[in-house]
Amino acid sequence: MLEKRRHNHTEGIKLGIACTPLMFEIEHFSDDVTLIKTATPMEDRNPIMWAIAYRVGNILIDAGCPNALDDIEKYAATEQIEEVYVTHPHEDHYGGCSAFAPGSTIYAAEPDIEILKNPPTLPEFFQFVWGQPKPLEEVEKLPSKFSVGDLDFEVVPLPGHMQHMVGFYEPHRKWLFSADAVPLPTRKFIAMPEENIPVMVQTMQKLVQMDIEVLFDAHKGPVRSPAQHIQARIDFIVETQKKALKLHVEGKSIEKIQEILGLEGPWYIGLTEYRFRIDHFIKSLLFDKAEK
Ligand SMILES: [Zn+2]
């Protein structure tokens, strides 16, 4: 199915037309917060996965996926966005930034600025799912805090999914814009090479302790009173880690551990060219360390 669609998609690009209209939706959460949702649709017209950028006043937190760039550019042309704050350099978060440059200031964590200026060429599967970001000429270093009207944001490090990933916390409203700090599936067992799962768990444990009324997740959308939502994900990973460590001590191979734990990937996992892997996840559980 994907082969055919990918072929059509490539054909569409060659012809200069998108054969499947890409998805761009605006959803108001409150007077202050608007969701800008972008995605590539499946054949049934449902999104493969939403990438959600959040607008607060005249700033954006992330900028959507590059496949929706035409719509993002139309949005950028009619709306006054002054600043874009990038949480981390994955294509579904910064891929829409080029639509706002050079009119808006783009901010990113200092070690990630180079990635935004020279995006890596993505495997074909991710070009299909999210799209290939365009390079940005100017990217500024993230400040430690910033204000939007009467809202005051603290930049909070959220390592694990990516080393330098950040979120934005607003203490008066108790809002956390959490990027990809909390995995979408309740049972996470696939990891990317840049993920450090013990550090991800440590970050989630910090989030459970924080006073958060709304967690603005970049794929799930707003989650109110998120402690249970986060704890369920911690529990599954910690439980899996215990079992994996026990099997590892008994001398079982990674492959065998995966088999015994019954962790099976989705049908498309091979198409990701190993960017998504179950053995990355198990190895990270066994060998990566949480930070002191
Ligand atoms: Zn990400």
C-alpha cells in the first residue's frame, strides 16, 4: 500500500501537483492558544500522525511538518508571527520554519542550530510521512525565558527523546508545551538512535512532579491533569527494563530478549531504514544511563 502511495506521491511532486491534498487544520484551544495541525493523510483520509505546532499570541512553538509547507506559507503570509521557538530538530517540528523566515525570528537550542541550517537528507519513508525541511539561514539561540503579553515562559530542558530538546512552561497557567517528552503510545518499545530511554524516563518523572494543568503534547494535543497519562508510560518502560535486565544478566541476546518480551514492530518498521528500531530501545534500556 505504502509503495503505491509513495510512488504516486513522487509522481505528484514530479508533476508539480500534490495528488493527495496534505492536511492543515487550525483548532482553537483557548483565547491564548491555537493548535496548528499538519499531517500527511493515509488512503482513508486519516492523518498518518498529526504534528501540532502551538500558537500563543504572536509566537509559535514549533512550525509543523514540511509536507504541509504550501498551507503553512499561506498561513504565514496572512498572520503576524514574530517568533518561532523550536523544541528540537526533528522534521515534524521545525520543517515549517522556512515559511516564517526571514520575517520571524527562529529560535533553537544552540547545539541544534547547525541542524536547522543544514538539515540532513531524510530516508524516503520520512520524506513521505513528514517531508524534507528546507535549510534556514538565520537561527537564534534560545533565551532562558520569554514573555508573550502577560504570559511568562520558562525554557525547560526535556532530554531523552533528543539530548537538547526543550519545553516551555508557563507557571501562572501551569501549562507545559512538552514537545515529544512523553511518548504517544502507552507502550513505547521502538526507539530512534538519538533517543536515550533512561533519560526520557527521568524527564517524565520530573514532569509528574511538576505542577501542570495542561500538557501540550506535540502529537496528542492538550492533555489536562496529565500525571496519570505520563505515569502509565513510565510504568510500562520501567517494567520492560526490569524484565530486559534480568534476561540480559541471564545471558540472553538482544534478539532473544525482544522475542521473549513479545515486542513486535509495525509493518512499516523496515521502511524507516532503521531509524525506528526495537533493538535501539532494548539496548538503550540495558546500556544507557540516566543523568545524575
Ligand atoms: Zn521528535
